[in-house]
Amino acid sequence: MSPVSVPDRVSTDAPVSFASLGVTRQLVDVLHARGIAEPFPIQRQTLPDSLAGLDIIGRGRTGSGKTLAFVLPLVSRLAQDRAGSKPRQPRGLILVPTRELAAQVADTLEPLARALGLSHVIIHGGVSAVPQVKALSRGVDIVIACPGRLEDLMNQRQCRLDQVAITIVDEADHMADLGFLPVVTRVLDKTPKNGQRLLFSATLDNGVDVLVKKYLHSPVMHSVDSAESPVPDMEHHVLCVTRENKPGLVQALASGRGRTLLFTRTKHTAKKLALQLSKNGIPSVDLHGNLSQTVRTKNLEAFANGDVLVMVATDIAARGIHVDDIGLVVHVDPPAEHKAFLHRSGRTARAGASGTVVTVMTPDQKSDVDALTRRAGISPQRTTVHPDHPIVTELTGPLAPKRMIALPEPRPQGQPRSGAGRPRTGRNRPSSSGSKQGPTSSARQPGKSGSASTSGAPRPSGAARRAGSAGGARRSKRT
């Protein structure tokens, strides 16, 4: 059945409280303690229907308050049934596309779940599955999961979804962009057909509509701040600069006192730029797919806590960055398509705040950037600049004081890792031109000062060397 679109039932001018929407006093108190007093439009529209047990399609851009819109009905529904979860059989499921988003959904969920005595676990790849399996075996009420690792654990019979009462699919369009929909459908097939399902997505294209038709029953659609609609408090600029002046301009844009998020196309560029900025007294961290989950979490926390004010990220991490008070987003490398542009830009001007988006453009990129902004539906202010142009100071505000931080020293080319200084006797096979030279082999070459071979003694044969190594090994065993 086609979804039914419902207009906003409450005037945007009328004051609305969470309690008036049906949220329990216990949860309202938790929200107030966290400084959340009034619902955002997506919460105001969806909560009456989701709390009533209806299937929901919520359309809204990132930063519109979608997480709270599905977490509240989830914990409310599960708290009504005090039976508790059985080992490996959760009662609530939240599917998300990225590890960072899973962690940030958990941050929103945790105080609300704790107030109602509900437990949860985060399941995603990039880390050991052992703690996740242990939590499931103890029994948890809610699973927040990336679909790939969850399916792995299901195939290993570590998790069953036949007791799930309510399922949420968050950022379904991003799932589609990443190619996750086949896994998502296999996961949803294992949930009860009569369970409640909430789907949140900026768009319903690229296969998301298939999920809606197959898994949602008579869903009610609420659209607030779609991805294509303009953001009234987001200011857009395109700064045209020569290739020679681009590095200086990017550093100048990263020099302000506010939180700044820089986007690059490649992981290598993100890593290189973050390191260069840090060397120049602008502490920065990077976020991209080549980092371990531990490092990604650490870097994101440093940015969110204000330990560093600059993060350099790639598109794959764009939707995983949910940090308050990002005042400036810079497209160091303009993205290839407008959806990525909108998702990157959506890291600022979130939840009613204002923000600025800058696209750095070299002359040869003009036609691509013109097409990009046209498809994104924005009309940016365009300025030809150099690093010291007055508009740069207007965009960044006062400069932050330079601050040097400890940087990991790169290992020189050919330098052995710690503990690897001793040659491993008898392990390297001779090459066609002689024995294989390891990183420390220059000390054994004839004619090198300080070398054991400088006496001019003839080099023993390979068989003799292997025999000597074996004899040394036998002697070491006897000692």
C-alpha cells in the first residue's frame, strides 16, 4: 500500500511539548536534564503516530532531529513490555550505515534507555566481535548495528531477530549509496512481519522505495526539511583561487577559533592535509576509511570535545559526523555529485543553528562547480581570492593562537620496526643475485666501515652459513 502523507498537525507557531505529543514524564525529565525542552519539527510530526504503533517514513535532512524521533518510540514501546530480552534475541533493532553513526545513535539512546532499565549493544565491523557476542549472549533489549557485521553474527547463530518488536532503518538512502540494501533486506526478512517499522531517509530513490513497499505496512509519511530544500541559516560561498595559492587559502580557512570541517576526495589527501596543518600550528585530525575504529573514535572525540578545532574528512565519513557547533564546512575538493555536496554541507547549520559552507574552486573546476551548485539548488556568493583576501577573515573570524601538538614520527623508508633490528638468521632465501639483503644488511657488505666483513675474508657459502645458523640455534637451546 502506498504511504499516506500527513501534513503537520500542529501549527509551527504554537508551543508544543514532548509531553503533549505522548512522551512519558520519565523520558521528558531525561530530555530536560539534557537541555532538550521543545521538539523539532520532525519529532513533532512523527511522534504521535510512532508512539501509537504505526509504521513511519520520515523524510528530513541530516541534523533535523531524526535520531530522537525514532529513539523515543523505541524505548517507550519496549518499556511497556517488561518481559525482558532473552539471550541472543533482542527486542529492538536500529540499522545504520556507518560505525560513527552507530556510536552517536547510542549516545542519544543511552540515557533514555537507562532511565527505563533497558540495555543495548553496538554491533559493527572494524573491532573484535567478542565483546559483541558476549553482550548478546547475556541478553540485550536493543541492538544498534551496521548490517554487515550483524548478518555475520546471525549466520554464526549469535543473534536472532524473531523477537524484534520494532525495527528502525536510519539513513536508508545512504545505505543504498553504499550498496548495503541487499544485506538490509536479508536482515529485515528475519524480523517478524507484524513488527513496527520506522524508516528515515532524505530521499526515497535508489531502491529505498523497494524497502518501503516490501516491509512497511500502511506507512504514514512525514516530510520535513528534505535534502533538496534550502537551509535558511546556511550561507554558501565559492572561492576561486589559483592552484599555487590553494594550499595557503585552505590553511587560512582552517585558522579560525571555531570548529571547522574540511572535506577532501581521497584518504591520502585527508591524512596529508591534517598532518600539514598540525605541523603549522593548527591542531587537526583526520577521519577516513583507512583508520582503525579505535583511531576514528579517538579523532572524532577530540574534535567533538574541542581538543582540536579542525577535522579533515572524506565523503565516506560525511554522514558519520554529528558534532554540534561546526561553524564552517570547507569543500577543499568539490565532490563529484550534488548529494555528496548536500550531505557534506549538512554538518553545519544543524537543528536550527547557522553555519557557513565554502567551496574552494580552481579555475579549471568552474564548469563542474557551476553544475554542482545548480543541481544542489543553491546560489553561492562567488569571489576570486588569495590567502590574505579580506573575505577569508570574514568567514573564519578571529584567528586561533598557533598551538603545536605531539605528532607521531613517521618511520623512515627501510627503517625496521621496534624490536626488528636483529637480522633473522636463516629466514631469508638467497635471491638470483646472492643472498637477500634486509633493512640492516648494509652493515654486512664488504668495504663498509665498522662492518664485520671489512677484513677481506672470503664470504662463506650458503650451505656453510645455514650450517652455522643451525649450529648457533642448537647452542642457544643448550644454554
